[in-house]
Amino acid sequence: MEIIAVYWEPEIKTYGFQVKSGLRLITVMLPFDRVAEWGEVMEGGSETPQHFIMVLAQPADTKLLRLHLLLETSGGGQIMEVIRKTDVVAPGAVSEIDAPVELIYFQGPHFGDRYGIADAAFRALDTQSIQVLAAGCSGASIYIVVPDKKAKTAIRCLSRSFKVPGTTTR
């Protein structure tokens, strides 16, 4: 017989919600065998340093990597120009979500100790049909990219599922 203990608080606690606005989300399909070239292109392709906020990667299929690049809007035009000029990216495989977008990120004291944290966040957003453009989760943090001007509504939804110290769950 095996005994398993799971920490399960009745209300999921978070340290609070942070928002970063005025961002641009660019999606690029990149052949796996050209990742090193891509790095060189990004490193030397623009005179203005790029301020990447987050990069998410996932396999698109057996030959392509899908990269979601979240960066400050100020440098987005230059990076799009660099991307369009390179032959490293799969032909016709660059897309840009209308800028600006917003990033909501939050951490909790027990996010790594229990399951269901991401599910609770996505279910909360679904109550108001808030579109998730990209998301990333680590042991203690959640990052969610939403369309511009949706972060405030998203936080209201999230606040119903996550307790911030000093507040009551609605």
C-alpha cells in the first residue's frame, strides 16, 4: 500500500497579479536544424537591442519549432524587419499578433506543491471568454498573454479563483 500526501489549500494563494502592457507577440516557425543560425540572426540583426520579455517554444511538427516572442513594442518593428530579411525562418511562417498585447504574471507560495493551478487560471479566464494568446507555467509562476485592454478584466476573473493576501475571494 502506498500513501501519497498532497497539499491542497481551499483557496489558491498568490502574492498578487502583475501586468506589463504595450507588448508585441510575434510567432515564428523555425526549422530545428537552423536554430543556431536563428540565434546569430537575432544577435546581430538589429542595431537597437531587443527587449525580450519572454520566449516560448514548442514543436510544431517533426521538423519545425514554433517560437512565440514577446517583446516590448518599441523594438517590434525592427525585429519584424530582421525576421523578414532572413532566410532562416520557414517560408511564409511568420505571424504577428496585433500589438499591443498584455502580459499577466503571478506567483504563489504553493504553486509547485499541488496540481490544478493552470487549470484554475484558464477556467477563470474562460468565464469571460478572455482569449489566451500564449501562456507559460513554471513551478511557482504563471505567465499569460492576453489581447490589449483585457488584463484588468482577466485579473478580476482570476481574483475569484486566487486569493491575494489581505483580500477576500469574490
